[in-house]
Amino acid sequence: MTPTEQYDYIIVGAGSAGCVLANRLSEDPSKTVLLLEAGPEDRSMWMKIPAGTTKVFRPSAVNWGYFTEPEPNLRGRQIYWPRGRTLGGSSSINGMVYLRGHPEDYDQWARLGNPGWGWNDVVPYFRRSEDQQHGASALHGAGGPLAVSDPVIDDPAGRLFIESAINTGSPLRKDFNDGVQEGVGRAQVTVRDGRRSSTSVAFLHPVRGRANLHVAVEALAEKVVLEGRRATGVRYSQRGVGKLATARCEVILCGGVINSPQLLMLSGIGPAAHLREHGIDVALDLPGVGENLQDHLYVYYVAKCEKSISLNHKLSGPNLYVEAMKYFANRSGYLNIGAVQATAFARVGPQATRPDVEVSFRPMSLNISKKGDIALDSFPGINASCSLLRPQARGRIRLASANPRDYPRIHANYLDNAEDLQVMREGLRWIRKTFETEPLSRFIRSEHAPGKAVQSDSEWEDFIRDSAQSVYHPVGTCAMGSDGMAVLDHELRVRGIDGLRVVDASVMPRITSSNTNAPAIMIGEKGADMIRTAARR
């Protein structure tokens, strides 16, 4: 063990929220900050190029590459969960879509015992981060660290999809983040000048030179050190060397929905019986740690189409080299494409009062192997995925052992209820109807998946169970609230432990009705304010 290092704040995890905290807390030169990241620096070229997402999607040095346990309602399949293990965390490997969700998501958080987390409360924190392409407004910010821009690729297939969705009754939306979500349009992305704007790029790298900020990569946190009921530091291992860092003010966990509850449990904070199963001394019986796991589930709808509207051939074979030359010459061409080219939010469930599915359209078709490899189809194709926005299913994270290097067990528990299955089924029917509507229908040759033979409810449900995958938006395993299963209070403090907070997507009591990276960044901004206010007190 090396000599003890002393800091005011220790942040565990340099992901979407962790990089925000490192920036904001180190703004005070009188406070010293240690940022621990289990993965390496974010130097890969593929993490900079928007289309490079497919190259960092599979398990690697920068991707934890988790898998769920066999899912009982998905034919026993283990579902792949990519999570970033590098500076920027999942914001360095994600699809770059910038969506906040619906105002009711946050108002519900407030009603669940979290004052100060309603829509009107959180909008200022979204604004604080933003460098909005269209300038500042009541709902958007300009001059912030995070680039928020329109997609630069205006592909013909995306335009056709938008027109067909409008012709089936969807209103055109030019801003999905203004509090009115339902409709179809092009979602904004976290990209600046043809380069990914991850939280490491936006928040961390510009301040790496601060004397009071120390960033330790390849540093795996093993345990939060407790003195009685107070967190005083973190034991971690860096390249095989055990180290101890102490915190004069606070320890802040930003490891995300998997690693934050894992570290709490390794530190003796969690469900007592489960901790004892693994020989861990119980410091605090906190039964909600690892519970309340929620995730968006999706299913692809794939159509074969005219070659003129598919990018399959543009992004494969010799044409890929042509696109690469365009990009590296002047950052033009199709390597600027993100994960989604058009987006729709629709109400499809019988009781829905606001959108309950998100449809993501892509001018290409692809398949993802069980190991996380992505390959474009050999035929000209396009696809749209249906995502279930507010799943009723709840899963959990559990330890596999007391060894911090052993991946925890993920029980997502997808589709354990009839309502989730019904909404997913009707969302896919919405996609089929849109694809069969002019003008997109003129370019469709055939439905590839599920295929026109799938018509009845039971046939759709079989297709869903056979092919559904995660959208990679897990949240909720260290939920804030006031009930008996809440892990945190509304200021993100671990209940029963002083000097310890969790600030990441695991704090969400309910999943947001869209992609989760923008909300995670907002949580980092709001969490930083709470921590600085506590320090002043």
C-alpha cells in the first residue's frame, strides 16, 4: 500500500456525471479533487468520429462489455450491455443523441419525495451545460461546455420517414427538448465540428491543467473507507498497486447504474443478507442498493429498400475508404452520421396520455452479434427501432463475489408484465404503418423483419421475445426518495452515511422517457451545486 493521499473530494468514475463534477468542484482553487477512472485515457480515434460508435461498441479496454444473466422472458438470452470504461464513460461510446425526456418525468421524481427535482427545477441545469447551436433561450443555454447541435447528415431516407410519419398523424417537431415531446423530427446530438462532444472532451480536458485537480486512470476503486457511519476515503488499485486516498469533505460515487451499487455493497452498504452471503461485513443494512433497475428495451423493424436511400453500401467495402478520406480531408461525408437520423415519440398504449414509445430511424440495416459485434447487411436496407419508454419491469444488480474485479450479476427482468409487452407490440405496428405510408412506401421492396407473416398479437410477441435488446439506458439502482427502499435522500446523500453521495444515472427513481445521457449530465450539474452549497454551510 502506498502512502495515503489526501484530497477534499474524491470522485469515483469519470463518466457522464463524474467529468461534470470534476470540472465544477475544481473551480474552487481552495478545494482539491481526485477523479478515479477504472479505464484508460479516451485517446481512441473511434471515440472522436461520430460513426466510430460501431467500433467501440464491443467489449474492449474502453468498454466494460457487460451481459445480463439469462433473461427468463427473452428466451433465456443474455443481453449485451456496453458501458464506457474510459474518460467520459458511456458518453465516449454512445450514440450522441441529446434528449432530456418529458417534463412529467421530473415532476414525478419530485412527487416521489425529491423536492427540487421537478421540470422547472432541472431546466436551469440543462441550460448550464449547453452550448446550443441555435443560441440561448428560456429552455436552452449557449456558451456552456457541451456542444448540442443539429445532425449534419440530411439523408433522404430520414426525410421520407419524417414525411410518412406526418402523413400518419404525427406532428413535426423541431425541438424535442422544449417540453412538448410528441411528434417526429431530427433529434439533436452532442457533436461539435464533426467530433464527438463527450463529457471528457467538454468538461474534463479543458481543465486538466488545474493544479487542484488530479485524474487517475486505470484506477479501480475497491472499497469506500468508513469510520463508523462516515465515509473518509477510498481504497483503489492502480496498475496493480494498492492505494488509499482520504477525503476531507466527501466521497462521491459516479460509477453508474452497475458500478455505484457494486462499490456500495463491496463497502458493506446494502442488503445485509446478500452481503453476508459473500462474507462482507455489514456497515449499514440498506435494502434498496442494487434494486429498482430499469432499462429501455427495443426491437428492430427492418425493410429492404431501393439502394438510393440506404447507406449500407456507402459504409462498407471500398466505399467506406472513400468516406474516410472525405472525413479526414475536411470532416465531410457519412462518417459524420450518428446512431439515429430521425426520431418519433408516439402514444400507442390504450391508456397513454403522453408518448410511451420512442422510434429511432436509421438509413441502414445492421445486425448485432451475441458478442456485441455490429455488421451492416449485404442488401440495401433501412431500420427503425421501437423503444419502450416507461417500463413497468424492475430488475436488480447483485454481487457475484466480494472481489471488485468480478463483474456483478445483472438481472434486468425485462417484460415480466403484460403491459410492457403490449406497448412494445403496438409500437412495432406503428412503425409498420409508417413504412407502409407514402412517400417512404414507394422505396420499400419488402419487410425483412419481422416479415409480413407476423400479424397476430401472439406472433408479434414471439418476435419481441426472440429479438429484443437493450437500448443501453439502465438507471435507478441507487434511487433517491423518501420511502423504505430509497438509497439516497433528495440531495443525493447516502442515507445513514455521512460524507458519501451518489451522482449518476443510478439515482433516478424512475427512468426518463428518452435517452439518458443528457439527464445524467444534468444530474452532475445539480449534484455539484448541492455539494458546493453543503461545503459553504
